[in-house]
Amino acid sequence: MRHDLTNFLRKWDYQPGELRVRRLKGRDGREKIQLRVDLGVLQMEVDGRPDGKRPMGHDSWLQFYQARLGEHIAEHGDDSGFGLKVEDCQRLQQEAIQYYHRYICFFQLGDHPAVLRDTERNLEVFALLEQYAESSEITESLTVFKPQVLLMRTRAQGALAIEADDPRGAIHAIEAGVEAIRRVFRDTGQSDMADQSTEVKMLESWLQELRPHLPLTRRERLETELNQAISREDYEKAAELRDALKRLKDS
């Protein structure tokens, strides 16, 4: 049969434990992403919904429900009475899984701006569900996935800062990411679980790798020189350095 994929799949074999991703141009002239899985291949659009569909004429279900919320506020003056039914939440959840597959692929391909775009988009889904889902069970079931989305967003932010030769900016992004993940655990009454989470451990390990390679700030250089002057009993130099530190603090 001409639709049989056996030869196609044989030429691009599946490797357990290895994320096999490629980017190519489709017959429609648009770029696609393909992810090899054990039973075949997932193909995704690079922009818009990964499956290329436009639910209710919108780029995604998220945009559709955001538009509905905007219309509700315009009509009623606020968001009171607006809610997402179980079917609405399921649509958003299933759609978010598509974006999850895509941003994992983007990360593997090194396309960090695209990872940032798709993770922030999925965080918008969480925010919408947390505020308007009529079923608290759905919100609670989705919360367990939020640290992973925050992890991937932080990894993309850190990578972009490093690519821009801004290691200090990378550290700030990672520290903010760790705090955001810890906040998720605090908000669910599981603060003691944060240190055990894979996401926090991964980001803190990355911090430990980056911090020793940070260039010293002017204050840090002056403090280092001050300690060296004191250790060699050069008190005149130490006094100069203390004055310089004071001026830096007052400026």
C-alpha cells in the first residue's frame, strides 16, 4: 500500500532513551517539526497550533477562551460569572499537551526563543484554568505539571542569556525560576517537597556550575583587594579600598 510507512520509519529508526527530532520544509512550503516515537512519527507545525487546526476560527482554544473572557468583561463590566466547564478545560488540557511536545522538540533543536514562546503560552493556560475552571479537580490535577513548564521556560531564558554573553542575567533567570517552582509547592501546601523536586534540583545544579565563572562586579573586586591588603598588612592600601567601597555604596 502506498500509505504504508514501514520504509519511511526504517530509514529513521527509533532509539529508546534518545529524543530524535528534525526540522524540515513541508509540501505546503511551511516548516515542520518531526518527533520520532516508538510507534511512528509526530509531525507538528512550527507556528500556531502544533496540529495546524484553528478551533472556532482562532489560532488555539486558548485564544478562543481568552476572547470569550474579553467579550464577557466588555458586556458585564467584569469577569463575574465567567467560567470554564469540564469540556472547556479538557480542550485546553489536550491542546497544552500538543504544545508540550513541541517545546520539548524546540529545546532539543536549540530554538530557545520558540521554547520560551510555547512555555509562556502554556503558563497562560494554567492561569486561565486556575482562575476560571468550574471544577477544582481539573485545576489540581494540572498543577503537578506546572513545575515542568517553569523548568523548561527557565532553561530557555538561561540559555538565551548565556548566548548573549550575559551569565549574570542567566543566573538571575535561574534564581527566579527556582523561586517560581518553590512558590507552586508553597501554594499547594507542599513546601517541604520543593527540595526533592527534580526541577529544583536541576536548576540549582546549573546555578552551581555557573556561579564560579561569573565576572566579579566592581564591589566584589574591591572587597577581594581589601582582604588581600589586610592579609599582607598593607593598611594604607586597605584604607584607600575602604574609602572606595564607601564611595561606591554612597553613589
